Amino acid sequence: MAARLLRRCRWHHLGALLSAPSATPAALLVPAGKVAMTRALPRAPLASLHIPSLSSRADSFPAKEQMEESRNPEQKVVSELIEAAASPQELFRLSELHSLSSNQASLVITRLSRLAVEKHLETDRILQDEHFEQLFTIIDAQVSQVWNNALVNLLRSLYALGLDSSRREMRSIEHEVLWRLRRLSFRQLAALAELLALQQGKEGRLLGEVLRKLELRWTELEGTRTVVMLIAKVGHISPALMDRLEDKALELAEQFSPEEIRRIALALAYQNRRSVPLLRALSYHLLQKHTELGLVVLMDILFAYGKLNFHQPQVFQRIASELQPHVATMSPLEVARCVRSFALLKWLNLPLFEAITQYALDNSKEMSVPHLCSIIVSFARLNFQPSANEDFSSMVHEKLQGQLESLEAAVLMDVVWSLCVLQQARAPYLQHVLAPTFHAQLPGDASPKAQSLRLKLIHINAAARLESPGYAGPFLSAELLGAQGQGGEKATPLQSGLREALATVLGSSENGRFDVRTIYGWNIDAEMLLDGDNKPLSLKDFAAPHLLRSEGTTPLPAGSRRWVWGRGEVESLAGAAGASRPPRYRPRRVAFLRWEFPSFSNRSRELLGRCVMARRHVQAAGFLVVDVS
């Protein structure tokens, strides 16, 4: 009985020790044999006492913040009042009624910035208020006591309010953030990187340190939202971090929503970063989502793929089919963007383009000239001839009447060139562009853009000579016709094969020309002259009006034709030559036009508009054309 009672007393004292409130350090750490004056407690083994280390406290900083707030009811009440405040005056009154800590002062400033955004308040008045200066003074005096999350939000709020970044107090807060980077969570680092990328740009020291921390701790990255935000806002600043983000996005591709796929695709497009594995994964999972995609998602993904020149026919087909019902409700800008993106991708969807044509006819009064010009250029690139071609052409000429002077030189050049492709260029357009006063405005440097404009001008001149019987001038001078860019491109396998095949047919180098630059701005890959028995003749003996400088002077007999063998099957050369043989007494000049893969529409055997016009011009110049592809 006595032994049982003794055991009960021992367990009672042990339970009291374990369940009692934590004692003061002096009471707990009294050496053996000494008596604490504050409170006498039974000595406990040292192993039973838990003293958290500095590292564990740093890692659980948010939890510590919550515990402190829950222990102090007054702090919790003040925080609730700050969050419930509906005006700056209420917040400033709070600072008068309560003695705020630096952490509470930072919460007040954060709430002020949110109110300024929500209610469109003047930030200058807030910054000049004496109460704001008092809050700032409290924070500056005890900035080390501001909690991590509150410190990050404080920095964001001060930037949003437009506070001068050169102020000493502002630099002090940034310095405190810099010292605490190791203790911030990955999500806080990501939010900080997003903020600093907008405020400091690539040169900020704090941003550089934040990015280094993100690169080192990238394995902590979780959730699609953070991945998308970092790719969109920070990826362009740090290529090393962007590589990690792409790997993570590839891992999470299945979890992305259509909106997140849109944001990632746009970010890649703006950074001009053609990440093929990631784009393929995004395309696959986009096709697996059977929900209808919104107009913004469709338009932005189409734009991104067009800018990156990334071809995914199944995605294009889905975008085209889902865009078609939206065409009637789209704005002219959206229609112009849509058709331009499809043109860049060389994807012609006939039902969609017919719907766009009808939209242009129905909304011609609301459509501006630049938007119409964008549609014309896109149609020309794909050589799209609408079923309502006459109505569309009439509307175009009506809209362009009297508007040529208002267009920039480069835009006007593109529009007239496109009308030449569509065979809709009228004499006033040609006269305006070919006038010396106009092409004198074009840049004369050797940049790719300047060379492209000069080449288009030569094409327009060729259209005026070859396809406009009633056009009387002006025309380009011989000096301008000779200003074509020099070649030097590496020969393609098809081009090399064509030359090897023709070498056995020509017999002598005088019987053929290769890579012929014509005065029409088009290159003929190979040219030869055949007599009535299909035997090669020497080219240097005959005049060549298609060249800027001709070696021979003897004209071809009347009614003879030059054959241009364009870009077609080399093996079928002899068959093609004999397929449509002219009368035996007429010599004929043969030329080859080579069409490579980029010359065709996407997944189609239809030539692009530029190539169609080249073929027309060469034929109109008196040649018989053989295509090689």
C-alpha cells in the first residue's frame, strides 16, 4: 500500500513538471545543489529540455510570426483594424490611438498602397502626410523587427506608392531585405524577383542576389502558378534560371491550364526563345483539353507560335476551327492580328479566310486603313484569292483612294507589292511608288530591311512592265535595277543536283547560265537555249533582254520563246521539255525555277504568293517555265 502511494506521488510530480508553463531560464538552468529564488521546481534531466536552434527558428519564421500574434491579443486586434480600414484617414487615426510597432507600421503602409490602387487615390498626398513620415520613422528605427512577409510586402508597397528609391530609409529597407534573403521562403523570393524586375531592371544589385538565390534553390520550386510567373516576369533577365524554369515547366506541362499555357507561350515569344521540347509538350497537352478555348487564349497562342515560327498543324487546325465562330464579333485589330499570324505560319484555312473576307466587307466603314493593309499583305503572302474577289477588291480600292500619302513609305511599299501579287495593282499605285520622289525616301544602307524594300521596288517595276499594259510610266532607271543584293548563299542539295543534271545536257558552259539575276528582281536557277532539234545553242550569241547587260546582240526569231525551267523534278526534265514542244523552226530559251520547301504553304503543294508572282513575271517575259522541286 505504501509502495503504491509512493509511485503515485512520483508520477504526480513528473506530470506536473511536464505540464507546467515554461519556467524562466534562470530556474531551469540552476546548477545541481543550488536553489532558485524565483520558483522551486524539481530538477529535470537536461535531455528533456528542448531549446530550439537558430537554424530551426529561421526556417520556421512564418510559424513564429503567427505564434507571436496569437499570444498577443492586442496585436491581433490592431492587425484586424488595419485590415478593415477603408480610407487613409482611418489608418492614420489608428497610428494616433495605438503605439504601433515597426511590424504594424509596415502593415499600415501596405494597406495604404492597396487603398490607393483600389480607390485611385493620389499617392503624392499620402507620401506628404506627416502621419506617413511618422510611420516611416518607426519602421526605420526598428526595421530588423519587421517580419519577413511584412518586409517583402512593405517594399512592394513603397514602390507602388512611388517613394523615391534614393531616400536613406528606402535604401535601409532594401539593405535589410538583402541581409534576410537566406531566411526568405522560395515563394517570397519569387514575389521579390517579380517586384524588382519591374522596378530595378537588370542592373539592380538586390535583384541580382535574389536571382542567384532562386537559381540555387530552384529544386524548391512547386506549383504551376509560381513557374508561370517566373517565366513571364523574370526569365528574360537570367538565362540560367530560365533553363531551370523550362525544365520545371516541362515536368508540370500536364498540369497547366489553357491560360497558363497562353502565358508561357507569350513569354517565350517575347523573349524570342524557341524551346521546341517545351512548345511541343504545351501543344500536346493543349490538344488534350477538350474544353472550348477562349478568344484571348486562341489569339495569343497563335501570335506566339507565329513569332517563334513554330509549326504544329493540329494546333493550327483547332485554333482555326474555334476562331471561325468568333470572327463576326472580333474587333478589326483582332482580325488583323489573326490573319497576320496565320500568314507568318504559312497556314491557309479556307473557311476562316473566307469568314475574314466577309468580315472586312461587312465592317469596311469601321476598319481603318492600317488594319486593311495588314489583311491585304497577309492574303498576298498566302496567295489567297477570296471567292468574292471583285467585291473585296472594289472595297480595297475605295478605302485606299486618297490615303496613299498618309501611309509610311515601308507600309505603302508592302501594300502595293501585295496588290501586285494579287494582280490588283492599279496605275495610280504604281505611279506613286515608282516616282523618283518616293523611292528617294527609302533607306540606302545595306541593312536587310533596306535591301528587301529595294527588291520589292524592282518587283513592282516588273509588274508595271509585264502585267500592266496601259501603264505608261515612270519606271526605274538601270542604276536602280542593278542595285540588287549580291548572292553568296550556300547551294542547296536540290540546286547542286540540278546543276549536275544539266551539266551532262549542256555539253559546254557557253550553252547555259546558272543563278541568273534578271532585271525583274527574280533569280533564274538555270537557263539554256534550244534549237528546233532540242540541241543547246550558245547563249552569248543572242540578246538577253532579261539581263541588265547582254553579251550577244542577235535577237531571237519572231515568235520564239525562252524556256524557264523552274524548281520541278530533275528526273522528268527531258519529258517536260518534249511535252509542249513548239514548232521546229523556233529556238526556245529554257530556264529553271527551283522551289524549295519554304516556298510552299504549310502542309500544302500550293506556292506562296511571292513565288506565284515570280513564275508569272518570268512567263510574261517570254520564257517557258519548268518547275523543279
